[in-house]
Amino acid sequence: MKKLSAVQLKQKALVLDIANTLEAQGRNELEGMLQCWFDVQYHQFPGSLLLRFQFDTEEAVLRAEPELKKWQRRLSSALLKKGVVLKGMRRHLIFTTDSPEE
């Protein structure tokens, strides 16, 4: 695996901070949420960023679905406060039952 540059390390720290914050909020506000995890190719950041809120059951995902846009806006807003603009915020956060190992 290629080492990350200084800029990419800053991007990684920024994404981790935001993901941890949203995860804590999500666990408090969304029933059945287990964790937040993400994929990103730092050389294509922020366009490649995808956060996933993992839920314990498909029913929990369906119950949380009406809240999805609110959480997408929260992600976009949190990144904007750090100087990162997301184009098409709906592509960057999804609700799922998949775990990082799958």
C-alpha cells in the first residue's frame, strides 16, 4: 500500500473526526445504528468519500430511511465547516446493514 502524503494524512484525520462525530450523534438519534464506517480514495477526495451508517437489521434501515437526507446534510455541513465542498451530497452517505468486512 502506498504511503499517504501530508495532505492526504490531513484529509484522513478530517474524515475520521467527522465520521466519529456523526457516529456518536447517529447512535443517540437512530434506533438500531451500530457504527459508521467509510471508504475514500484520498487522491480523489472529496468526490470518492462514502460514509455508511451500519444498522443491525434491514427493518432498522427502513425505519431510519426518512432521516437519510438530514444526515446527508449534516455530513455536507460538517465538511463545509472544514473547507471541503461536497458536490451531490446524496452520493456520500448511505444507510446499510453491511459491515466493513463484507
